[in-house]
Amino acid sequence: ARRLAYPAYFQPNVPSDKQEETLQQLCRCIRGFISQSIGDSAVYMSRGCMLELAAALCDPQLRAAEQRLGASALTASVRELLALGEVGTGVSRSVTVPLLATLLAETVSPDCQASSLASSADLLTALLMHSEYTIKDGALCHSTMPCAGALDPHGPGASAALSSTVPDGETLSKKFGGTTGLPRILTLTALDALAKKSEGQMPGIIREVLTRLLGTLRTELQSLLDRPGGNNKPLTPMPLSPQHRLQLRGWQAILILGCHAKNDKETAEMLLSELFWHLRTP
């Protein structure tokens, strides 16, 4: 489908309304197939099948069609799969590599539009704040490797895509494969590597991601400042609570990516302003 059907159908000779209708149905069906393999009464799906379905959903051709048509079917399906990945094992890891390969290649393209950059930043921020579901075994966690079972060695979900997008991706997968943070670590490493390649100029996608991360953390802290539980409720979240873990994930990403703002005065000033707003909180 990726090699024959996509190029034949998502091209100028096909009416835009037909393309958009097909895109919506395709994304909905792929998302549905993966969803059927998770939860009670789930249908068995091999690891390779789930990975190739995720690669088909996150294919650059579908992403380009979505942006050209002004649609949101692919983005919405990815968001739903990431939400599903918080309660079902293997889903997030299937989506992460092909999504990173597609989005980062898109953001460095000279033809990347502002709307595409904003959409990519939303999805990358979701990955950075994501905590996937794994099989707990005491102090250990178990799940599959992100590219395990790939059928197409040249596809966006294969090991070659991981290596080209994430430096030392295979090593990181082995090191953090037993944690719930592997999709986040791969995303953060890929963005950090992209910033290092920019020769001192902060890429637009990094700036957009930082803005969204800071917005998420401000909203989270504001919810604590509003004290919904009364005046006696502490302003600091309980250690290792969901709020505390979200703050840890957010600040880790901000401090790593924010280091690249040293030659971007506007971004650096924005980071310092937000940082001191948080530090002023008692």
C-alpha cells in the first residue's frame, strides 16, 4: 500500500474531496485495527503487523496529503493511539519511530509550512510528555523493542529509520527498553541531535516544542496554585505522583533543549521569564 497505492491515489490527478475522504477512512481503519489488539476480548496481532500498520499510518506520503488537504485525520489517529499506549503495551513503541522519522524529515524541509510546524510540535510535545504502558514485574518493566518484527527493512518503522533519526537509537533502546520512558527518550535524543546539527541556529521546531512544554508546565502549576482542595492543600505535588512525574518529564526536556537557545535571544528571554515565574512559586 505504501509503495503502490499511496503514490497512485494521493496525487494531483485525484480530486481533493476524494483524497480527503480516503485519508479519513484509511486512518480510521488503521487505528481501529491496532485498537482491536488491545484490551479485553482483543484479537491477536503479531508485533510485526502492529509495527507495519503504525508505519503505514505515519508514512510521509499520508502526512504530506494531510497537510496539503488541510485535514487532521492522521494527527487525530496518532493522538488516540498514544492515549491507547498508556493502557496497552507495545502501541506507543510501534508509533514512535515512524512518527519521529516522518515529522523530523518534514520539519527540516525548506517547504515546511507554519501549520505543519505547529502540528508537528504538538505531536512531538505529546511524545515528550508521554508515559507508555509496560508489563510490570516487581521493580522491572517489560515490553518489546521499538523496531522488533519490522517486515520492511526500508520502511519508516525499521531499524534503519531509527538509526538515521535517533543517534545511538539501538543502544538507547536496549538501555531504556525496560522502562516506561523509551518513546520519550528517543524523541528527546532526536530533537537534541537536530538542534546540534543546526550550527548554532535554533530550529523552528525546537522553539515551538519549548513553547508548548512551558505552556503545559504553567498550566499544571497553575492548577496547584488554584488549590482545588482548599487552602490546606500543599503547592507541591506528592513525590512520584502523576503531577510530579509530568513535571519531571517536562523540565528534563526543557533543560536539554533549552541549552540550544544561547544564540536565539528571543527564545532565551522567553525561557528565563518562564523559569523565574516557576522559581517564584513558594
